[in-house]
Amino acid sequence: MKYKSRFFHPWLIWNNGFVFVQGKKGNCTKGWRVRFGIFTGLLLALFFFGDITQAVEKKGEQPPLVTVETVAMENINPPWEYVGHVEAIQSVDLRARVKGFLEKVNFKEGSSVSSGDLLYILEQAPYQVRVDAAVASLARTKAAHIRADLYLQRVRTVLPGGVPETDVDAAVAEEVLTRTRRQEAESILKLSQLDLEYTRIKAPIDGRIGRTAFTKGNLLEPDSPPLSRIVQINPIRVVYSISENNPDLIKMALKDSLLQKKETDLHMLKHRIRMPSGEILKTTGIIDFLNNMVDPGTGTITVRAVFENPDGLLLPGQYVTILAEKGDGNFLPMVPLASLQEDKNGQYILVVNKKKQVDLRRITTGGVSGTKIAVKSGVTKGEKVIVQGLQKVRPGQIVKTTSSNGEYRR
């Protein structure tokens, strides 16, 4: 069948379920139906398999990795800040108590030692000889005293008048003399044993030992300089001064200083430490001493706070910042400023829930403290807030998390 057309350019025509193409001369061709069906099938196949490929790619994608930080409750009332000096509660200079050549240094400089650990050994041979001689002398005097005591007992058993009084007096005197010599020999033996023991210098306290001033082969005497020093590291104390113009703080510090160590829950002040690097240590301290007078030169009162120091981060001689705050302060959840976002509807943060999905939380914020901001509503303690990778995620998406200290979690 032929169709005439007034159009010069080709057009696609539908007629009774068939497809035709009209050419320049106005004639339509009926055989294009098969070609068009193949073309349409190819388009559908590409569309279908394209969707499958995208789905497979999507299924193979790994969830994005984000860095999270756990929400903690913090006191939003600003603490009092003071410069503090770290001191050891106990420190000991090790000295030689007897004369002798140093035979062994039995510790690693800078290491932790426990009370009773053997640290130095001096030559022992001369002192062992003295002990042996004292043992022999004691045995001799002990035998003499036994003989004198037996003789005195025999003299006293004789009937009155059977032995002259002068012999009785001589027997009594001999027993007393030999007894005192025996006691003297016992004392000399104990002293010799002490001198022998002093050749083994031990740690009197737990702590960290410094460098040794003497090495093997040096002659040591009681008046020699200290061999080394041990300082107690845990617990440790920080000394600082508060102004006499702060009566409220003085009252709380005085009350805390009179409490026993076991009454930590009753302390009105909680102490924290900020290191020179800006890091705030997790450990908290309590006051154990408040001076009984004001320094007239500075107008301040000396305060001493004790801290647990299991990691040994605090060392005697350091200067740190003491943060003293009320124990019953106003605590609110704190989140990093880096997690805070804002749009036309207000401020929000992204939280990773227990199913590893991202939740959008609208929040009401409070004051800023350092690198964190207080949250009055919208988040609770223990939740995971995204602080890095915010641009890679959206609400409802499943993510992998790593903590802000670098620990990886799936």
C-alpha cells in the first residue's frame, strides 16, 4: 500500500498497528515494523540491565566511615583555675650505711620499683667475716656463762657453813660477769649482722627510681652523696594557692580538708588537671590539706590536692592548671563544636544509633566550654555524635564508625 504525503521530510506514521516511514518522495514502507521492534527491545534491555548493574554496584558499596565521639555529662559552671605545682607525697634519697666497694647496680634507671626491691649490693666478704667472728665469740661467752651459772647453783645447794662466804660471793660475781659478756657478744653479733644487711640496699617505698650516681667498682661510705632517689608517683599531689578574697572557696576547701579519704562522696570540691598541652586528665582529686595561715606577701592560702596517677602522667616538678569546681554543679550533655550544624530550621547534629543508622537531632544549645558546647535538649549521655565525615552521610544511612581516639569499630 502506498501513501502520499505533502511533507518533504520523513515522518513516523502509525496505521492499524503498523509502523511506516515516509520518505522524500512521499512513499511509505511497510517493512520497518520488525526493525522498530528490535530497536525497542534493545532500548528496554539496556534500561533493564542498567538498573541491575546500578543495584549490584549499590549492593557492593561499603558504608561510609565516620568519626564519632561519645556524649558525656559535664559541669557547665566555669571552674576556678589556679596554677599548681606537682609534688611527690614521698621521696627518698638512697645512701650507703656502711663502707665498701659497689659490686652491683640491680635496677634499670627510670623504672618503677616496689618497697623491698634489692637495688644495690656492696662487697659483703669483710662483713661476713665479722659476723662469723661474732658468732664464735658468742658461743665462747655462752659456754663460760653456763659453767659459772652451774657452779653458782652447786654452791648454793651446800649446807650453810659448808662453803666459805667468799667463795659464794666469787661464784655470784662470776655468773654476773659471764652473763654480761654473753649479752655483749649477742649485741656485737646483731650489729655485725646489721652491717652485713646494710651491704644490700633496698627500696624503702614504692615509686620510680632516677639515675644512679655511682656504678660498679666505686668506693661508698656513709658520708658519700646519695646513690639515687625514689619518688612516689601514685598517688601524687598538686600544691596551689587560693586568694584570701574568695571566702566561699576557702570554706569549701576547709571542710574538704577535714574529711577522711574514705569520705570522698562528701567532698564539696572536685579537682581536675589541665596539662600544658591543653589535655584535661580523667583523674579527679580531693583536698587533703589547707594551710592555717595566709601568706602576707601574696595574700593567698596554700592548698594541697591528692590525685590518683596510675599512668604516671603527672611527675614531680611539673606545673599544671588546677580546675576546682563544685561537686554538685549543673551538669549537661556536651558535644564537640565540630559536630554542630545549622540550617533554616535551626541547629542540629547527626547521631549514630544502635542500628548503625544516622539520625538527625534538632538540639537546643547552651554555653560554650573550650571545644565543646552544652546541649539543653535533643541528645543524652552515651550517644555517639558524628564529628568527622558529616559531608559523606545523610539521615537513615548505615555507616561504619571509628572513635575519636582512633579505635575502629564496625
